[in-house]
Amino acid sequence: MLISCNRLKNYIKDSANIDFLTIWDKFSLMTAEVEGVNVKGKDVDGVVVAQILECEPVENSKKLHKLLVDNGKEKLQIICGAPNVRVGLKAPLVNVGGHVCGIKITTRKLAGLESFGMMCSAEELGFAEGCEGILELPDDFEVGRDIKDYLPLEDIIVEIDNKSLTNRPDLWGHYGIAREIAAITSHELLPLDLLNIKNDKEDLDIKIKNPLCLRYTGLKIANISKNETPLDMQIFLYYTGMRSISLIVDLTNFLMLELGQPMHAFDARKVDSIEIDTAKAKDEFITLDNEKRILNSNTLMIKKNNDYFAIAGVMGGLDSEILEDTTSIILESATFDAASIRRTATYLGLRTEASARYEKSLDPNMTITAIKRLAYLLKKFDPNIKMASNITDVYPKELKEKQVILKKATLKKYMNIDIESDFIIKTLNSLGFKVKDQKETFKITVPTFRATKDISIEADIVEEIARMYGYENIRLEPLKLELSFKELENTQEKEYEVKRLLATKFNLNEVHSYLWYKTNLLNKTKINKENIKLLGKNEDNILRDDLGLTLIDMANNNLKYYNNVGIFEIGTEFIDGENRRALSIVLADSYKKQEKLFYALKEIIITIFKTFYNCPVSFVKSKSFDYYNENLTFDIYAQNQNLGFITSLKANVASSISKKKSFLVLKIDFDKYEKLKKEDFLYQNVSKYPTVTLDYTILMAKDKKYEVIKNALEEFKSPIIKDVIYIDRYMGEKENKYTIRYVVGSDDATLTSEELQDFKNKFINHIKKSGLSIIE
Amino acid sequence: MQEELKKIVSNAINEIKEAKKENDLLNIKSKYLGKKSKLAELMSNLKSMSIEEKKKYGSLFNKIKKDLESKVNERITEVNVTKDIDFDDTLPVEAKLGSLHPVTIVAKEVTDILKRMGFSVVSGPEMEEEYFNFVALNIPDDHPARDMQDTYYLDNGKLLRTHTSPNQVHAMQKYGAPIRMCAPGRCFRNEDLDASHENTFFQVEGMVIDKNISIGNLMYTMKELLSAIFERDVDVRVRPGFFPFVEPGVEIDCSCLICGGKGCPTCKNSGWIELCPGGMIHPNVLKESGIDPEVYNGFAFGLGITRLAMMKYKIDDIRVLNSGDLRVLDKFNVE
């Protein structure tokens, strides 16, 4: 929101004592965020009121006129292209050496004739756009006077962040901002001049038929003859982001900018009575921006029977708009339910200055003030106007001032400092609160302009005092030390230690991905996913139930730059409507490396469980999503729980995203994983007697798996076995050779050569009996 | 004779030093200590000496013999060892290491600091109920605050949490008061992506509830926390800010890290950078979470981890963080 400091000065007594350039730093610290402070009008100088004495067209030019102009000191020849030049007209003249629009005006030749200065428009003076002629000044402006003596071109315009005002409906107008500035600087806020209107005429016909309208105040004004808005108001409107349209419309906008109260004026020829009710669904209505709007049954309307005049709190209709020949108006000053206005504005996609204010819950007690204020200003500019009705006020449920009790102990708790009662009372008074000191408490009456939603409890009052006291004056206070630092949860710790292991021991890279599947990926791979969807999105809108698939996509993108990729993430999956934490690892490499990747992944899993839980892991053949290779899918078991799976992307699916690549996938259910118990490590005595290491090479047909050997080894029992270790595999043409190492020994004595020989014989026999051959 | 001995010894030592091979050293040994050596010749003169001279020179000869022998042996070891490391020691070495995500690194740093300050780290769900994301946080239907956060609503009636603040309610309901907790996590807002906007980003929520918690406690904690994060003494200031779940609500600014508060382009000459929202927990939130606001009060704050990571690593495009592009992410290592 843009704030004019010139305007603020009108509302504050002795405002000359306030530095309006620097006060905004304090305002930022005490009230709301200031986004910028812009000085206006400093780039205009050397502009005076001038009068055209002679005016004749320039030969051979369609537009140019040769003027003789009186600038108060001398009579100058000016060549001017504006269409509205005429003898007797008073207009601003930039003297030679003066500035507008950042340009220095010099004597220059136009169409061969010298021009000693430039007549200028409102646009060149910086308060209008798209002007077609020079600015026409009123006759009572004295020739030769500096234009700034009449026009408030110099101003300080302050931009306040709207977001920081969402809870302060009272700050959506200059008067509310002035109240804050007055309070911050200990100045007095002046009352507004209002027109006293006698209620000796007839009431308007106004009916509230829906409680979403909280208050509707109307007034009919007739005999309006003026249409031109005074220049100073035009400048104000322009500087604060509006455009001057006509006197009545400008006044309604001015009131909105002054008090925060949106107002509307209907042409009384079109509107003579008013009811406020919701629309009929699918009805159409043309708003004054000439757009057709389709209404719904929640849209609150200003209407009469089936005629709609305005969308309440959002925008008026084209039909009842003020026209140039309008002489009689019905003024609306109303309050509507904030949520209803917000819904309507959202539904229609139509955010207006009015709806933005109504959404903030405006004070309904402002409507009469606003109407009297508008009437006062209009009468000032157009003294012949007549009040053609009573101020007609329909206000079903009056909003009363609220009482809040502030305990002094509460204030002390929050502030940790004793604040003088005088300061509290003075501060709250200056913000419009009434305060009664009652020993242990303050009884505080909240003005209705703060009571619509902003202030309702003790803590709200604490904020008022704290901000005006100045947060920078609050003493920093360490928290009291606790004796117990017991952790409530260790999820983050568990996640971090695994991540660290994966990055440091296995050189994997952690990535972060989105919670939803990329539609593009699903299409390319022809994978069909049904899961929770994001509303209002047609693409990338299915939440993932398999983090692994997301990571496959990411790994694949990286295969453009790397031969092999190993990435992981701990993230959320959505399974059966629930959040599930999952650790997923994807290893990608050329298809030939599939076996290598598979074992690498197994090693990672075993290492994780050994490191953090000191427990073994087993793998059980299983099934997973249909895009994974069933033959390579194994559930992971530890401590008798299924903790996830390892698998591989089916070759045909993989080839749809990358040629001849293999993607190995691991998933661990982290919710289960983090609840496992670490198994104790028990001290084991090392035998005093030497052990013997025996290496055997077992041969097996190529079509058989190691599992056969493993089973054979497990069947072979002997009390002197200390350890059995798989060492290596050599791939032959017909047979594979497996090297197995036995470590044998006894805790009681050194093995005799007979014992050793006996072991060897028995083992070799066992292997042969198992249908395998062994190199002796 | 002493002069002569000295000369022999010094010659021998020089030759031992110069020698490069074991064989040469063995030759030096026989040259100086062998039967035909000068030393042996001098020793043979012992016989004709007086008893006192015999004593004196006898032990001297022995000492010289021993010294030279051990010098030769030492040098032999030396030349042999030099031969052992006769390889190219200039080949490059690659320290293979994976990487953690920058957000993980920064989240860990921040939570480690908070842990030292007595905060427990907790977590909560990313798919959240409207109740926890809005209602329990004093953000009722149609509250303009819901305007500020463009929410990802889901077709099951839930939503993706728009902030980590629901963790305040979860933690209070689960653990009660008093409590000190922080909750790092992903948040989601329906934003169009560009260099500074992401729909998925990280925050860390911080919350303290106890008896007699003051605004000064919040300010002190933030100053300590931010000073520790930025590894320098920073100033904090707070300004009014509106967030429905805190009252008073504040914006917490930190003295500009570039200029230290003097004013520069980074801080738009204000000397301050806006860092995080916070405030005293709204009594309605305490009540909703089963805590009596007459007995307990507290503060909360929400710090943008993604933003901190971008500041720390000078990342100028937020999109790289969720891109999975290892050409960028691989650089981050582990700490």
C-alpha cells in the first residue's frame, strides 16, 4: 500500500515536528514493514503559472502553435504542440533552465521558430498518464507563481508491505497510519472534518436480506454540478496508485484511501432502492470493467429484485455507473463478512482494492463517519449539493467495544521487565484504547477498529505494549539450564548416520527429489501408478509409493554424464494413504555390470545392519512392483522383520529410458528400521592354541548356483571348525571353481596331524557325496 | 699418534657418508678396520708402549673400532632402505568420497547447535491434515494467512504441509510441557519454479515451552543460534510480524553478514537481513495442544534451511537442490 506523507500531515497536530523521511525506520520496528520511501517532485523545478496572451498556428505544421506567454516576468515566444492551447488559458510553463521528467529545458528551435521554454502537461509534472494536452490551471492561480505554491508535487510516498498488514484492517487507510505515527512520535491525532447531516428527510429503501452483509449505510445526494476533481486530490490519487476518473468516483476512492472504507456511488437514475442478498447461481452480471461475470449462489449482491447493481464488496456494475451527466447519486458505505468477500473474489478471480480491504474484517462502525466525510468533502468542492435522503443505516447486530483484562503479571512474564503504568496507559490511549488501572490488572477497552479480529486476548495487548516500548529495549535473557537433556526422538540421528556411512564408505551421493512422480517418466516407461493426487494439477500430480522409481529417473539423468551412478535418499513414500519413511538406493551402470551391482548393493545392506545394529541380514525371494525383475527381487530380513527389498528394474522397462543400462534398487522401510534394537556384542576369548587354515577349490557346473555349495557346507559339521569363508570364484568354460577357506582349531590343545587329516578326509568325502567335485 | 687417529676417523666417516652401496661400505670397513688397515698397523705399536699408554690407547682403539663399525652398519641399513623406496612417489591419488545433500549438511549443523542448547530433534509427517497445518495453529477457514501459503491440497482431503509448524502441535500433544524441540523438515508450497522459488524446501521449526518464557528469551536464543550458525557474533532485532500461531508475532532480522550492519547492496543498505519469523506461541495453540496457557507459555520460530544452505554455499539457483544433478551435488562431500 502506498502512503502519502502530505496526507498524513493533515491528521497530526504539529506534524511539522516529525521528520517524515526517517520516521519509517521506527514504523518498521513498531508497526509494519516498509518496503520503500520515495521522494516525489524534486525533479520538477522552474515551473511557473503562465498565461497565453496570443496564439496562432505555425505555418506548414499540423500541430504546432506559436504562443505569446506571460510568465509573470516577461512575455515569451513559446512553440507548443498541445491541442488545447487558447488565448487566456493559464497553464504551467517550464522556464528555460527548469526541469521536468529529468530533462533540463533549454531554448530550442521548432519548425524554425525559437521556443523560450515549454508548456507542460500533468504527465510531465508527474501525476498523470496519457495526457492529450497541457494542464489547464484554474483562473485564480496567479501568473508568475511557482507551480509548487499551488500543487503539492513534492511528497514522500511510502510503500508498506501489504502482507504485514493482513491483521490490521485499521491500517488500510491513511488515517490509521497517521494514528500509528502519532502514537510513535507522541503527537496528537486530529479528528476528521465531517458534514453534519440532519435526518429530516426520508429514509432510503435498504433491506439486508442476508446476514453476510453486516451493515449498510446509504445516503442520496442530489444537485451535483461539479465533475472535475481538484488538482491536489488528483495528485494524491496518482501518487497512491489510483487514477483520477471523475469527482464522485475520485471521492469514493479518496475515502477508501483515507479511512480504509470502500465506498460506492450509484447513479440514482438507475438505483432507487437496495436489497442485499446472494445471487442466483449462473446469473450473469457485467462489472464496470466491462467484463461478464458468472455469479454463484454464494455471491453477495447489491440488487433490486432481479436487477443486480454491484457485487458486494468487490466491484460495481457497468449499468449503474456514474456518468458525466449524473447529478444525483446513492452513496454506499457498507461492511460485509470478510470470508464471504474473500471467497467471492477468489471465485471470480477478481481482486480489487475494495475486496482486499473487506477481506481484512473492516470495522462496521466506520460507515457513517465515511459517508459524512465524503459529504463534507463534496460540499467543499460543490457547495450547491443537496442531501436528498436521511443517512439510512441498516445495522442488524452492532459491534460493541470489547474489554480485555491484562494481568500485570502476564506482561511482566512476557517482557521480563517492569514497565511504568503511565507508559502503558499513554501508549494504549494513543492507539485508541481506553485503559483503567486496577492494581493487579489493566481493564482495557478495545476500539472497534481493532476489535474485528486483531485484538481479543491478553497477548494481543502485550504485543501493543511490547512493540511501542520497542523490542530493541527488551533485555536478552538466556533460557534456564535444564538438568535433563534426554532426547525425545532419534530419527534424525538414525537417518544421518546411515547417510554418512553411504557417502563415506560406499561413495554414494545423496539427492533430494520431489514427492510426486514425473508424468513424463510414467509415460515413457508405461508404468501405471494409482495413488493420492495433488488437486488442481494435471501433470506431475501422483504422489509416489516408490521412492526407488523416482531415484531411477534421477540416476538415469546422470548417466548422460557418468558411466555409473550410485545415489540415495531418505524420503517419504505414500502407501495405503499413509506417510512412510524409506531409504532408497539406486545403483546404475551398464547392463553387463548387473551382477556386480547386485552384490555391491547386498554388501551395502549387510554393512548398514552390521554397523548400526550388529545384526545379520537374510534375503528371501519375493515380489515387488511389476516393473521390477521378479527373479532379482529379494525381501530383506533382520531381527525377524521384513525391512524392505532389493530388486532390479526390468530390462524392457530400463531400455525405455536408457539403452543397455541396469538399475539396481534397494528400499529399506525406515520407520521399521529405526525401531530395531542394537544387538549386544559379546567378548569372545581367543584360543591359546594355533589354528590351521585350509583352502579348498570346489568345482560345480555353470548352471548351478553357489547356494548348492552353501547348503553342502552347512551340512558338514565338525567341532574343530572355527570359521568358513567364501574366498573367490573362477569362471571356467564348463565349470566354475569356488575357493573355500576353513579355519580349524581347538580351544584345548594344538590339533594333532591325525585330527587334521581326519577332518580333511571327512570334508572331501562329504563334498563328493553332495555331488560336487573338489580338487584334492 | 692422536692426530693420526683423528685423521683416520674423519676420513673413514667421510667415506662412509659418501658411500651409496652396501659393497662399497664393506670395502671401507676392511680398508679401515681390516688386518692390513692403518689402524691395525698403529695397534700393533701398542706392544711397545708403557702400561699407562697401553691403557689409554687400548680403550681408544676399541672405541674407534666400535664406532666405525656401527657407523658402517647404520649406513648399510640406510643405503638399503633408500633402495626399498625406489619408486615413483608422484602419481596422483584420488580420495573417493560420495556426498551428502547440502540441505542435510546444513540441517545437521543447525540441529547440532540447537541440541547443544538443549533442544530435542523431532519430526512429523509431510502429508498432513488440515487440522495440524492450519486449524490447530489458529489459522481457521478463510483466514488470509491461507492466502499467503498456496497449499498443495490432496484428493484424500489432506495436504502437503506448508510449514514445519504442525510439528509444534504434534510435539506438544506427544510430549507435553515443558519442552524444547526443533523439527527440521520438507515443506511444500504451490509455487512456479524459478531461480529463487521452489515448491519443495526445508525449514527447521524451533519451540520452547516452559513457565515464564519471555520475549527476551526468544531474542537471546536467536542471537546465540544465529551467531553459532554463521560462526560470528551477529546482532538480532525483532519487528512486529503477523503469524496467526504466535502473539506477539515477530520478524527476526540478523545483522547483515556481508557488511556487518553498515549497509550494503545485499541488505539494501539497511544493515539487516530478514531471516525468520517467530514469536510467542499463541494461547489458542497451546490450548488446542492440551497445554494450559495460564501455566505455560513459550516461543517458536521457523528458520529456512534451504535459504541458509544457499547463503552458505552461495547457490544462486534454488532449483539445483532438487535437480539430482550430480555434477553439482557431488561437490558437497560430507561436512
